[in-house]
Amino acid sequence: MVTYLKQWNFFRYFRLALSLAMLAQGLYAQDKIMIGFGVLYLLHTLFFKGCSGNSCDI
């Protein structure tokens, strides 16, 4: 778990915070679409998905 979190940078933590905020807002407003996007973005952040071939590296 520690080595998993050491691979994270600022933007990963930012995406995590954003996805949790989206999820919290969706639950507060009882908006199923926002909950869906929050869960989708959370899974995207946790499982390193979305950058094919390390195209996200700067």
C-alpha cells in the first residue's frame, strides 16, 4: 500500500479530492448522475486508468 501511494503525484491527489467532492455533492443532492460521475472518476483515479501508453507523463 505504501509503494502504491508513493507513485502518486499532486494531480492524482487532486483527482481523488475532486471525485470525493463530486460523490459527496451527488449524495447530498440525491443526484444519481453526479453520483455516477463521482464513482467513475474515483475508480479512474484509484486504478491508474485513462492514460494509454504513459501519455500522461510530462
